[in-house]
Amino acid sequence: PIVLESPDIQLGSSLATESAILGDTLVNLLQGIAADLKSALLVASGQLGNNGVPLEPLGSAFRTAADALTVYSNQLEKTKSNIVKIE
């Protein structure tokens, strides 16, 4: 392994200015957002109109979006490096 300790590490160029992302923290945050949004979509998908009839096609669209969020959330784990670790 290579361990670099410095108050300022620039990768790729001495002019690098973009911040590195804490992968685990970001993935956890995005998964939380996805879970909250999925819950809201599932609640919205079951809403009834004024005459008690389900609001379609909105309900179907909300359920489809909720299912997609599950897929995206599961894929987030794969975006993290197994080799590079940062603090």
C-alpha cells in the first residue's frame, strides 16, 4: 500500500482544485434520500381522486419511479472503490 499524509494532496495536476468525495458517506446519504423519496412516491401512488378512484396514470408513474429508486440505490454500492481509501 501507499500512504500519503499531507495537509494538501493534489492528484492529476498541481493545479487540481476539485474536492475528493467520501464515498461511504455520500453513498449512505444518497441511499437515505432515495429511500425517503421512494416512501413519498409510494404514498402518492395510492392517493385517490375526489370521487374515490385511484389517480391513474399518476399512480403507475409513481410506482415505476419508486421501483427505479430501489435499483439505483442498490447500484450506488458498486460506485465505491475497493482499492482507494480516503479520510
